[in-house]
Amino acid sequence: MKHISLILSAISLLIYKTHPKDYQQLNETQMLFKAVQNNRLTELADLLKKGANVNTVNQQHKSLLLVATEKQFVNMAKLLIEYGADVNLQDNRLESPFLTAAVLGNSELIALYLENGARFDVFNRYYGTALIPACERGHVEIVKMLTQTPYFPIDHINKLGWTALLETIILGDGSQKYVTIVQQLIEAGCDIHITDNNGVTPLQHAQKNGHTKIINLLKNAPRK
């Protein structure tokens, strides 16, 4: 182990001597991510004040803001946004801070990102919006926020051929939180007649799953 440490140190020294700017940038990136991962606000603020790139990414193309979002460090996210962090920057798996906040059900982060440039045409790896996984996971408050956001595409269809309504019914268990979400989607004006790729309607899926309350909501929904 001692020999390995010596070799790594020698390599680092060689990089520093031959490419000092690259070494400095690498070291700065490591410090930035370490500060975010450990929720060290003062340390991060000092680095950003000195001109560090707030939209720096790691090898997985995760941004500092995405890491803060995954850890649900709200104050860290606010600090990064103050310095211009991009709420839509995606990693190699097409996750962004905004999309991830919806998956996690963090309403404080969703509100923050909606106020700071969240885009509705940035999709996850399933070609889905933030609303669709929020519906799947039963995040009632997130669904309420997004369906009440002007111009949010509530009838967007993902790669599976599902809208937010279809995802709620197909993957939800029909419990009260999913009933509430269906009600929210209907009140927001979603199209209850959009079928999946096999031509099955939301109502038919609800009937198949025995979701009685959702069946009643769909049958009594106003016609568009």
C-alpha cells in the first residue's frame, strides 16, 4: 500500500509539473464536490467567490446542484443558485436537479427550481417530465405544484406510451394519495381519453386494477 501511495504521489507531482493548470482545475473540482457532499456552505461560498465554476461536473456529469439535490441540502442548493447554477443540467443518466427533486418529492426544492428557470422540455431517460415520476411515487404536493404551474405539459407521453394519468393508475396502488393525484390531474384539465400504446384507456386500467374511487372520478370527469 505504501508503494502505491508513493506511485500516486509521483503521478500527481508529474501532472502538476507538466500541466499545472489542469492539476489546479482537478484539485478545485474535488474541493467543490467535497464541500457540497459534506454540506459545508462556508467552504463552498469561499470557493465560488474566488471564481470557481458553479456548473462544474464530475465524471458522471453530475453537477454540484444535482449532488446537493440528491442529498436534499436545500440551503446548499440556494447558495449554488445564487451563483448561477443551472437547474436543468443533466448527468449521464439524464437526471437534472429539477427532475430529481420531483422524484424525491421535495416541494421546497421544486419551488426553488421553478422560480429559477426550470424547463419543461428537459426529459429523463424515459422521456418523461418531472410530473410523471412524481405521480408514480404518490407525491401529492409536487403534483399539485406542477399541475398548477402555467404551461406545464400535463399530457406529455413518455417512452412507455404513458401520460402522468396513466402512470398514476398503472403503477399506483389506488390508495388515497393516488386518488388525490388523479383528482388533481382531472382538475388541471388532463385528457382522460389518451390511451397507452395498446389502446387501453385510463378508465380501463383502473377497472382492471379494481381502483373503485379512481373509476368513479374518471366516469364523472367533465368532458373536454
